[in-house]
Amino acid sequence: MSKNIKILWADDEIDNLKAQILFLEKKGYDITAVTNGYDAIEKSKETNYDVVFLDESMPGISGLETLAEIKQINNHTPVVMITRNEAEHIMEEAIGSQISDYLIKPVNPNQILLTLKKIIDNKRLISEGTTSRFQRAFAGIFNNIQNSDDYRAWVEVYKNLIYWELELDKSKTEEMQEVLQMQKSEANTEFCKFLTRNYLGWIQNQHKDNADVPTMSHTLLRDKIFPHINPDIPNFVVLIDNLRYDQWKEIQPIISELFKFEEEDAYYGILPTSTHYSRNAIFAGMMPSDIARRFPSLWKNDADEGGKNLHEEEFLADQLERLNKKMKFSYIKITTNQDAKNMMENIHNMLSNQLNVIVYNFMDMLSHARTEMEMLKELASDEAAYRSITRSWFVHSPLWQALRKLDGKKLNLFITTDHGSIRVRRPSKVIGDRNTTTNLRYKHGKNLNYDPKDVFEITNPKQAMLPQPNISSAFIFAKEDLFFVYPNNYNHFVNFYKDTFQHGGISLEEVIVPVARFSNK
């Protein structure tokens, strides 16, 4: 690994380092030695070095000053500071200048070699180690996919798959990434079988004593959030729409910088995995058919004109009253940048409330915009890029700025979402009348014609506690990474929607979504 590795070593006592230099040259490293910072700067302008060893105390221009100049020439050059001075401020300043390592004189050849291994071979060693660990874990993952027949087990399967996806993404091991994607595909095939076997039973048995059913959209607040509400301090519930578990894992470390991470859990989104159904169910604490009966003037069916999520605050107030949760609460929905700025400016005023709910609409808008805009398709071309955009958005968002204003305040913070999304890749033909819904992952209408193996069909929506505007209307949900396309202009729409992120159907990515709890540090 040392072939063609170019090293620049700057030290005013370079003659005393001949043994170390000779040792490295015998290992195959190419060493350029200089005795002062000025020469080191000039050499850096002429050659792109793989590593620079820099003495901190040199006459004329110090090591720290030389470091600053080298970083201006090439900010990505790894620099190792070597010094006799163990003063804390020197060390802090060097580290603050983004050095790769810090060594105290005298240094022996093995120290130097170890440092080079860490810097030069770090990515390779991480990649090889990750690949080896994944290969050892492969059989266990496969076994869990084949034998999981419990909703808790499927949560663990999905979390494990995401763990390895993130690990392999960091190590850039493409061959293993392909193997993992095959495992994810197999997992979704088995998960869809599991869900279609159990979903209606969960819905119909949810009110029975000792029923072993997962927490779902309509029981999320009751099961996962309200038990942890402390009425003596402000409690913030932030619902980021359309946030997949892997995207959550990108922003969790950022939030953990300011807030104490208490617990992470997951819940099952109801079908359809869409904002219209799942988010109304969350705030109402009821399934959609119950919402339609209790609030006939507020619930809108798919074919009705107007917004479908305009009454979440009223639904939340009703749920709090039904559960006898008497508390002062606020509800804010962020749909524009101005909404976000207003929320950020007024976040301190919310500290007087026992409960504050913030619904942040961004990821869903990004998903739909990505479908329509070629530039965004390139920026979020796959899951890894989509995660990267999520992280970048969050770091620079008014939401994170608002949360930072709460740093040091005694509070509880809950982060969750309404559903996830999946990158669709395979088209499935469907035929319906002109009143059939347009969603790519679920359809609701009369006389639907489709391939039965591609869908989970609910011919009697009442069984799934879904509204049924017409006596003969049914729901179908796309499985795995399928998306519905009408026969008319088929090829055009297949090419347009393939590889876009959609929701509404059945997949691990859409159904199993995060809920996490933080407190103040």
C-alpha cells in the first residue's frame, strides 16, 4: 500500500530524522525532506502530497503558520503535526486547524508508520472490515427474513438492514451494497406477505383485551408519546412528514448534539401510507372510517375537492379531550418558508405550553418535487443521495435553528413522522374508471382491473376501517417497489415515474417508521 505514496516532511532538524526517513523509504514511501516552512509551502504548490509531516517549532515561519498556508493550497491534504511542545493551547490550535494527527517528539519509526497506516489505509481498512463483518452477518439476516412472523421481529429486521446499508454506504463497497439490496428486496417480498396476512386482524382486534397488535398511526400518541408527557415542563412533538427510518438515522446524531437521547422506537403506519390517511389518524387517534363518522363535515374522501389535512388541530383537541388530557397545547403546521421563520422566531413563546405540536412539511414536498424536476432527480438519484439531501436540509433548516434555541431548557422532545416512502422501479398495469384515485402506490375506486399478485386488495374497506363512499368501491395497495400505471401512454409514464420516491403502498420503508424521545442535557 506504500507504493507511490508521496510524503513531505518539514523539520529544521531533518538531519536527525534520517533513520526514520530511511525506514519509510525501505517501506516504499517517497519522502521529500525540507528544513523550513517556506520550502514546505513551495513544495506543496508544486506537488500534491498524500501526507505532510510538519514540525511545530521551525525558525522563520512556525508550523502552525505553515499549516494554514498548506491548507489554503489544498485543504484536503492530511497534515501530521510533530512537536516537543505539549502546551494545551498549541494542541488545540493545531486540532482546530484540521490536522490529521498529532505526535510528540521524539518519534520512532513505528509511530510514524502507524500514523501513515491510519491516514492512508484508513478507508481501505474500514471498507475491508465492514465487508468482512457484513459477510459474517449475511446468513443471520437471511434467516431472520425467512423466519420473522412477528411485528416486533420485522422492526428489528428492518433496522438491521438499514444499519448495514449505512455502514456499507460509508465504506463504498459496491459489491456488498448490491448483495444488501438483494436482501432488502427479499425482505420486502416477505414483509408484504406478512403484512397482508395480519393487517386486517390487527385492525379488527385492536380494542380487544390482551390483543398483541403493533402501535399504529391512530394509537401513536396514546401509546408512544402521551405516557411520557410531563405536565410540569414543555413537551414538543415534531412530526417531519414522509421521513424514512434511514433518513431519521442521518439526523438523529445532529439532534443528539444538543439533546439527551432517551429512546428510539418504531410504529406501523396504517394503509394507505399517505398523509391524508395516516396523519389524520395520528392526530384524531382514530382510524379514518371513525374520523369520517365523528367529523362528517371535516373528513374528505379521495375524490372530494379541497385539502385533506386541514383539520388536524381540531382532531388533536378532540383526542386530548377523549383521553382526559387536560393541558394547554399549541399546533403549528409548516408549509412555507415564512411559516418556518415565524415558528423559529416564536419558539420561546411555546415554552409556556405543556404540549407543542409542530408538523413540518418538507420531505413530502421534496419527494414530489423530485418526481417533477430533472435536476432534483439527479441530486437525489438513489437512497444514499436522498439521505444526504435530508441531512443537508435539516442542518440548515429553520426547524433545527428553532430547536437550537431550546438548548438548555428543561423539556421533552419527540420526533416522529406519518409514513415513509420507497423508490419505485417496477410498473404494474391497472385499469379503473375516471373517478379512480391517481396515487401511484394505492388506488381507490370501482371496477378496478389489476394483476392480483402485485397488490393487497381490500374489497370491503370497512374491514380496514377505511371510508367507503360507494358500495362497490375497493382499495388496492402496491407491494414492494411496484407502481401503478394506466395502459394509456404507458411507456411515457413508466419512464417518468420509475426511480421516484412514492408512498401509499406496502413496504418496509413506507410502513415501519420512527418515533424517538429526547430530553434536555
